[in-house]
Amino acid sequence: VQLQASGGGLVQTGGSLRLFCAASGINFSLHTMNWYRQASGKQRELVATIASTGSTNYADSVKARFIVSRDNAKRTVYLQMDSLKPDDTALYYCNTNVPSRQRQYWGQGTQVTVSS
């Protein structure tokens, strides 16, 4: 299983970025996909989740600013991030849990930096 995250970068406060996570080695359409982030010196936190049904959930800190979506044909999950704040600065990871293999998988992370 491989999760390849991309799309991070440097943006000013109020700007937008779109993250991508391409998956391989799993039956993508069947799996819940998650975006986590980890800021320097802080614990990793769950940012957004999209289930196989398309149902979504968000951390309170990103509600109304971030949108998670998926394209099963492209085996890709997206995170549209708008109205970015310096507090959004972190390494962003995509993640999925594969119960049949009794483990979860992580992408390599993509850095998002929001300047004030």
C-alpha cells in the first residue's frame, strides 16, 4: 500500500491550498480516508475524514474552511484548504486503516506553511 501526498506549499494568511493523496495497493473505494496534521512540537491531530459513502467529518478548528473529497476512479483524496491561518502550519498526512490487514497506512506528509 502506498499513499502519496502532495500539494503543500507556502501561502499567506487567508490563502488557499489543495492537497492531494494518491493511493495504490488497496481497494480505494471501500476505505475511509483521513487527513492528519502535525505542527512542530505538537501531537498529530485528525483534520478531516471521508468515508467510502462520501460522508465527511472535520476537526472543529477547520470546519467551514476545509473540504475533503475523493475521486474513486482516480484513487485520490483531496483536501481543499481555504482561509488559511498561521495555526494551520503543519506537516499534513493522509492515512487509511485496512482492517483486513490489521494495520493503518500513512503517506509521507506534505508541508503547509502559512505566513502571517
